Amino acid sequence: MSQMPLDPGPLDDADDAVLRDLRHLWGRLDPAPAGLADRAKFALTMHSLEAELAELTRDELVLTRLDDDVARAESVTFTSSRVSILVTVSVLSATTARVEGWVTTRGATVRAQTTEGELSETTDDNGRFCFESVARGSVRFVVWPQGDAAERPVVTPSIDV
């Protein structure tokens, strides 16, 4: 029996064909979960921020699945050392939800980050903000309590809306 050379050289067309067949085979036998690449990209983007993480402190019926037959969260509260955030979700349709909330500081910038994109609002004098139409799925909130993007933001864990 002969040994395999230590340096097999560059990949050629035969190698490309084998790798293509393997990718196709594994794609059929064990496909990646839907949205995995988007969720991974989303998580890496959030990880790259130097942010203070808010802790989920109170929830009512928070979900880990998006099945239509499961009750939706009514309200979720997050707290950090600098700010508290209350979020209320109202499902509008199979694809969208209305998200309104309150932050303990007025004039804060609140961003809702989803795999579909990012929405931004500034809280009013009462700390209230509202996103009229958010794509259903995973949402994470990033809050700048003083409304200054140069300050260290507060980031919540993701929730499903």
C-alpha cells in the first residue's frame, strides 16, 4: 500500500467535482436549518459591538418557536445597569407584528435588529417608542440611553415576535 503524499498539490477539476457532489449529498441528507446563515451573521454582528448586555427580567409567554398555534408574548422586560426596557408585541399578521415599548430614559435611540433588517426610533418625553411593522421572527433591541451613537449601547437578548 502506498502512502499519500504530504503535499497533494492544488485542487483540480476532479477535486471540485467530488466536493460539489459531497455538498449536494449533505444538502439533501442533513440540510442546514432555514435562516441559519442569517442568524449566524446577525449574532456575529452583535458580538462585534462593544455593548452592555441587558438581562431578561420578566416575561409573559416568551417563545422559542414560531408555531402559529403557540400563544405570543404579551410583554417582556429587560434591565441593565443603565436602563430598563419594556416591550409589548401585538401580532398583526402571519408576517408582521407591532412592537411598542418604554425605556427609562427619554430621548434614547432604540433599534430593532432582525434578520430582515434594522428599524430605528427615538423615545419621546415619556420614554415611549413604537415600531409599527416588524417582520416576525428573531428581534434584538439595541438602545443608546442618551441617544448618542458614540456611547456604549445596551443590547437585549433576542426574542421571537
